[in-house]
Amino acid sequence: MANKRLFNRQIALPQDHGSWVFILSPLLIGICAGGTFTYATFSLIVAAMAAFLLRQPMAVMVKAYSGRRPRTDLPAARLWFGVYGVVAFLALAELFYLGQGYIALLAVPGIPVFAWHLWLVSKRSERRQAGVELIATGVLSLAAPAAYWVGIGRYDPLGWWLWGLAWAQNAASIVHAYLRLEQRERSSEAAPTSSQERSVKWRMGRRAFLYTSFNLAATLTLGWLKILPQWIFVSFLLQWVETVWGIQNPATGWKPTHIGVRQLLVSTLWTILFILTWRL
């Protein structure tokens, strides 16, 4: 029984499964843009994933100390916090040994954001914090330039474009998901969505439409100006089409899991299209 508590999956692994794409997508983009896989790349992946996984046991510890979870969860939370912390430290040490220690500077912005998240957890206010999530995805998107730089073995300003594009997509994905959840909640409280006016649908979806339209227009323009690969806009067109479809077809009766899985699929396809069109 004691071992079962120590290896509790809800303490060891993040329970918001959709969050995995926000770290894996930038890593894959950076690795593929760099075109090589080195020992430093492997160390970066280990360090990034360990740092990402640290959030769950740390949040459990905060909940336990603030009375939101039983104190019996603390041993398991401390165990996994220690495991992930040691793994992250060793992987980071390897990066320094390989001459890529400057990458650690990219973790600095994550410290205040993580502290902010834990403070919200202690106040029982971490749910539906779109602003925090948008900033947090910006921090996670730094994995793209990090993977790119360790892949090519040096700093290159092009990495910042990878960061901006990954963040833009992740931000649009979050705003779109919030739109779908809002549609679901309103449809269950008010009249069926089939009777909603067109103007009401577009008013609800205005923010998501603006995010995806900006991303599409920006990548089209930057590609036309030869600043970015010419066909990179195709990946952003996918999310734009999904948002327009979502505005026209509200998520009536959808379960949150259905919304999350669909958005995960779209984000996965976006990552594949991005990787393919970046190298054209």
C-alpha cells in the first residue's frame, strides 16, 4: 500500500493531458529546424521534460500544505520532486559540460511564472487562468530555440522566430479551447446553440478569430517578404480553419475531454505541417 501511494500517477504525472503538447511541440520544432540530434540535444530534452514534470509534484505539495489534499500525499510528492529535480540537474550539468550551458538562461523567465502558478494553487484559483496559461506557454515555447541552438551548436537569431511562432500557435490554441468551453457552458445554460444568431456566435468567437487571423496574416506576409519560409503559413491556416469551423459549429453537448482531444489533434497536425513547410 505504501509503494502504491509513492508511485501514485496523479502525483507523478500532470493530469491536464493537453499540456504535454505545449512542451513537446516546441522541442520537436527546434530539433527538426536544427537538422541534427546531438548529445546536447538529448540532454536538453531530458532537462526540459524533467523541469516540465516538476510542476505536478510541486503543486501537490502546495495543495497538501494549504489543506487542499491530505498530508499523506507529501511523501510521494517529495519523492517525485526529488527524482525530477536530480534528473534536471544532471542533464543541465551535462549541457554545461558540452559547452551549451548558456541554454540555462532560457529557464530564468519560467521561475516567476512557476511561482505565480503555485501561489494561485495555494489560493485555489489556478483554474481558468487564461492569462497565466498564455504566459506559461510562452515560457515553454523557449524549448524551440533551445533545441535549435544545441542542434546547430551555436546561437542563431533565427531561433527567436521559432520561439515566436511556437508561442503564437500555442496562444491561439488556448484561446480557441476557452471558446469551445464557453460555448459548451452557455449552450447548457441557455437556449440550444442551433437557435443562436450568427452575430452571437461571432461575438463569442471574436478573440479566437483575431488570434488565428493575426497568425495567418503575419506568416503570409513574412513568407512573402522572404523573412520566413514561404509556405509556413499553411500550418497556421489549419488552426484558422478550425477556429472558423468552431465558431460556426458551437460545442453543444461536447465533453471537455472531447474538446481537449480535438485540439490536441489539431496541435499535433500543426506541428507536423510546421516542420515540413519550414524546410521547403
